[in-house]
Amino acid sequence: MTITTIMLAALLSNVLLLPAATSETTEGTRSVSWYAGWHSTDFPLSQVGWSKYTQLTYAFATTTPDVKTVSLDDSDAALLPQFVQSAHKNNVSASLSIGGWGGSQYFSTNVGSATNRTAFVNTVIGLATKYDLDGLDFDWEYPNRQGIGCNTINNNDTANFLAFLQELRQNSVGSKLILSAATSLLPWNDTSGAPSKDVSGFSKVLDFIAIMNYDVYNILSPHAGPNSPLNDSCAPQNDQIGSATSSVRAWTDAGMPANQILLGVAAYGHSYVVPESTAFQSSSTTNITNVYPSFNKSVEHLGDKWDTSGGVDVCGNFSGPSGVYSYWGLADAGYINQDGTPKTGVGYLFDNCSQTPFVYDKSNQTWVSYDNVQSFALKVKYVSGACACISPFTSMKGEFIKSNGLGGFSMWETAGDLNDTLLDSIRKSI
């Protein structure tokens, strides 16, 4: 092979690995949300505010032991064609998310060898072609790190994931797809098990990543805390476990361009059983003063009507209720008004550090960290590069945000909102 031929091959390789061009990347901010097929009875496609989105992502197809197959058994496979048709009718990009918390078991083996990567590329291309998809979203939880408890993992997961995406992008169909990945707060682990210091290769094959800046504190945490903190540098040292600010910094430091990062936002909150004396820590019975309270782990607290008393997961282990309240569920429970402000008699706090609201119902000792109109607007000011943060963090956050404009937001999930209250807030702020 001549030097000229080598140079030409390299140039062609670089061209093939460029992210697919989409109108969203050149014309404005991405407004994205996941649509959970299993909630379609309560929230049919006809209720989606299509005009408010640039992309909707159907959740989930799950990995299987057979690299030639992914499963839609738990997400209403019959609804997917209708989802795509509705999206296209409204000029919205339709994507399919593969993986999720309970669907990432076999990612590692599916991309673990050259043979498997090629087979898996063909599998997902087959899906995209069959359903006329505009994009594919990979929600691997997590490369080279255990998620639900029984996932296959390999030290080379992140490198294998990149090799798979490169091969997918080189495919004639894959080159035209919107490829994205839902990520944890820190970059995917390298071979040592530490967060990767260089993920720049992924920026050449993915259109964007969506940082899942939620579930930071949940029912499995040692104590309660903000579900989706914007900032945590002002929190007690032991509670600085992750936030939008630290996460975006980690990903950009590792080589992911800010304009290819979407901030994941949550249309739900986590609840805990917290004694009144712990929630307030003062003589007040209306103003919450404790952002990181201990909670009663012996009491399993049900969230809204979507929560269940528990069941056996894909690993064969029993798990109890999640305690999750969707935004509409908090309103149904009588905790909040539509804009997220507390109902009369409900304890409330807006934490200026995490930029997170909390409510407390002393009648049943329910303490909830959630998001409302105010916190969503602040998140968008983060996304758009203009911050109205509260002192003493204005300078630190403002300077960081101004130099790192993000590409948009992605909300979990479409059906969790209440009459598009949160969605309208975030879009208006943009």
C-alpha cells in the first residue's frame, strides 16, 4: 500500500466516523425525552406534546444472551411502529433505547469480540430498518461496572463499546442514524475500573450523550438527599457524591465536547420515611431544615400508583417498592400544586446548594426530593450557558457554565410530567 493510499484510507475513515448530521445539531438545542412503552395505557401517544420535542426515545429494547436478538417483550413491541409513525407525523426524530437498568445484562458479551460486535451491529441495524427509526440510544448500565447485580462485565468493556460504535457508524445505515448514549455521572470505566480520562473517541461516533443526573440519592443510599442536584460542591464533604456541575466537568475534562452533552432531568422524585424531628431539626413544622436526613430503612414506602410492592428482578432477586413519585404523582398525593410549590400544611425547602426542592408530609413521615418549575428553569440556565445561581456559588458556577454551553436536555420520562408543566418550564427557559 502506497503512502497516498494510506493517507486516503485514513481520511475516509475519519469521514465515516463523523456523527450523523442532523438539523438539531445546527439549528438549536435538543429537546429530548424517553417514552416508556409500559406506561402507554396511562399516557397514550395522543397525549404527547410532540411540537415541544426534537426527539423522543422509546424505552426499552433489552439485550439477550443471543447477540442476534434484542427483546421488546417488556415494552409493548406492538406500540413501537405507532410511536415512530406519530413522531414522523409531527416532524420529531424517533429513537429506540437499548438497555436500561434491567436490560444491560448482555451488553458486555454482545460487544466483547470482533465477531460479536459485527453480529450486534447487524442486529441493531435490523431493528432500525424494520421500525424506520431515526436513531438508536444505548443505555448500558454500566461498562466495566456492575449495575443491577448480574450483568456480564469485562475490563475492556469501554474499549469494546467504542469499537462497536465505530463499526456501527461505518455501516451504510448506521452512518445516517442519530446515535446517542445515556451515561452515569462519571465517564465509563477504563480497564483499571476507574473513570476513563479520554472519551474523545466517542465524540466522533455519537451525536450526543445524556448524563443521567438523577437517582443520585435513592432508597439504596445510606441516607436521603437530593435526587438530581445541580451542584454539590457546597454540600457537606461526605455528601459530595455527584451533581450536574461535577459530572459535566468530568465528561468535558475527559474529552467530550460540551455541545454533545445533554443534561438528564427527572420528572419524578424519591421518597423516604423520615421522622418529623429529623426532617425539621428545629421548632418549625413547616420549613424543612435537613437536606440529608437519615431515614427508616425498615419501612418500605410506596410511591405513586406506578410503584409496586415489589417483585423479582432479572437477576432473580426480590426488590421492594422504589418509593418513586412521578411529578403528577406528587400532585395526586396532595403534596404539591401543579407548579411544584407545596400544598398548604406541607413542609417545604428549596435548597440553594443543590438547587433542589423538598416536601415533607408529617402525617405519614414522607420526605420527598423532587424537581419543580424553579429547579428545571435553573437546570436550563445551566444548559444554555447563563446562570442565575444564588450566592456564594454565582461566580464559580457562572464562569464554568458560560464556558461550557450544553447541547440540550433529556427528560425521564415523558409520562411523568403533569400537563407538560416541567417541559414547558425548561423550554421557556431555553
